Amino acid sequence: MLMVLETVQDYKIEILLAKENFDSKIAPVRAWAAQMELDGMKERLGMGVKARLKAGKANTGQDRYGYIRVGENIHIVEEEADWVRKIFDWYNKGVSLLQIRERLIASNAPQKGSSTPRHIQWARSSIQGILESAKEYAYGYKEQSRDGETFQIPVEPIIDIPTYELFKTQREKNKTNSPQHIRRDYLLSGHIKCSCNLTWQAKTATHRRSRQGEWIERKTPIGTYFCPQTHKELRPSDCPKSISAKQAEAQVWEKVSEFITNPAYLLAEAEAKVSRLQKDYEQMQQEELRLHKELKRLNDERQEFITKACKERMPDEELTPQMNALYEKERGVQRRLTTIERMKEDFTKLDLEEQIKKYVAELQSEMVELIHANPQTPEERHQVFLLKKRIVDTVLEEARVDQSRQIHMKFRSDFTTGTNPQ
């Protein structure tokens, strides 16, 4: 309101009211009073909400699965509560999230109402949300926040304390004994896709289940690329779900090796280098032309200043510093111009044909050496990986894995190839 009044005053706008006169002097006071009243209402409303929360009365917010808010009280929904208990019972017995989800769907377990239509029945995130609320389910409370303060509203527990303690033990056991996702160099990270059109992720399994069902450490960790689509109803039938990292990387690197040692690729790289050099030379020419124009402008500016100083009989203490500043500008431009001219001269002395031949030979030699590299130490292996990764990221445009786990590749620069099933 105050901003509106400032605009009215700045532009001298005349306001006519039907029932009363508009007084521009009184209006700001009224606006200030109205703002004070509005702020007071907000503060009183916030204090009332906090008072109700402190008293353990529910306010707003999403009801957790198993509960429903009626007025200021939260009650148990017995049908949902039964499913909460079943979910914790299954989890504590070692049933996986995928199997829990399948059981819930098969039993047509009800879900909470949603403001948007559900595209996925019992998404994994919904089950995780229930499990992550184990403490609240066991100790019987709901947390709500207001202006940075957190309040606990008492509710009736759904699971007992022994179930919660067993859940914590099972949760920790799953974290400790599940396949470890250790750091590993994945050559195709960010490249592989399938018919789901999702970019695949990678994981490293350091443990496996024994025949007795226990997790034991593998002698050799296994890397795997996998489709991140976790809901099978959204996964096309031709999605292979996963592929061994060793198998995928061997397929891709074989084709990449053929591609980068192909004369067509080397020629394309050479032409690209020539294009870059020519572009650099053209930019130098444009920069040289610009600097010449800048020098002429500065010279004209200096002459105009000298003429003006003579007419006005400018004193030396005022003339000298301004002249020095103009000369310094000219010297700076001249230095840049000299550098550009030397670079142009060096470029014209280059034998481009000879340089390109040398560049191609070095490139081909590096590729052959990399392809046949036999690193011995972890550091050497990592350096070789970095070189390979740079090449793959440079030349590979797309890698799609089909139902038979054959990878079809599309290379940049309009080169395409693909592997065929044997």
C-alpha cells in the first residue's frame, strides 16, 4: 500500500472516490495502521497455532499411514494399522522391499488418498516412508513444525516397543550385510540406456549369499550396470534389467578401439584440428582489426583533449594526469596488438600439412599404446581408466542395451555402429 501511495505522489495522480475524499496526507497513516493490524493478526494466528500444538492438538499436515485426523485429534485407522504391523513383521523376518510390495498389491491393501492420481501401486518410497516412521509408530507421537519450532502430538502407538527394537536390529543388519557399493571405475557411467529410456546406474557387489542364506565376502568384487526402473509394471518386456560391467565394457571398448584407430576417425580429428587452428587465426585477425580501430579512437580522443586543453588554457596540474591516463590506455592497446601480430607471424610460418601428419601419427600411437596397455599397480590402472574414460566420453554419443544384452553404439561425428548377436 505504501508503495502505491509513493507512486501516486511521484506521478501526481489525482484519485477520486465515490463515497469520500482521498487525502494523500492521511492515506499513508491509514496504510501504516492497516499493515500493523495485518501483522498483528498474523502474529496472533501463529501464537494460536503454536498454543494448540503445545497442548497436543493436531493442526494441519499429511496424516501418516494408519492414522486420520478428526478435528484436533488423531485416531487410528484399524484397517491401515493392521497393514503397518504386517509390513514391520515381514521386514523383521527378512522379507525384501520388493516382496513386501508384491504382497501388498496382491492383497489389495488400501493406500492413503492422494491429491493426484497414483500411477504406481505401493511405490517403494511409500513403504520406505512407513519403515522410516518406526519410532513414531512405536512411541506414539506425530511431529509438526511451526516457525522453526517442532512439536510432538501424542497418538496411539501402532507397533510395540519389541517390534521397534527388532526393526532397528534388522535395519542395521541389512546395512552391514547388504552388497557393498564401494567406489569403482565404471567406463560407461552416464552412457548406457535401455528401452525404458533411463540412464543406467552402476553398483559393486562385494558380498553374496551362501547356500545357508548368509552374506559372505566375494573373492573378487563384481560390477554391474542396472536399469533404475524399480517398478516392473513400468518396465518394457525387452528391458534386460542388468548387465555385467565386465561384459558391457568389453563390448563397448572393442568397438571404440576400432573406431578411434579407423583412418576415417583420425582424418576427422585432423580436420577438426585444422578447423580449430583456422578459427583461431580468424579470431586473431578480427582482434587485430579491433585493436587498430581502438588505437585510432584513442588517438582521436587524445587530439581532441589537447585541442580543448589549449583553448581552455588548462593548468598543468590538471592536464598532466589526464594525458598520462590517455597515453597509458594507448600503450596497453599497443601491447596487445604487438602480441597478436607476433602470434599471427608464428602461425603463418607453420607448415599445417606437416603439423597435421605429426598430430595424426601421435594420436594413432597413443591409441595403440592405450589399447595394449598392461598396468601393474592400482595407480597405473586408474590412469589408464581415466584415459579410456575421456575417449569414451568424447566419441560415444549413445549406448543402448537390448534384450539379449548386446550393446548398440552411436558415435559422434555421424559415425554409427552396433554389435550384433552372435
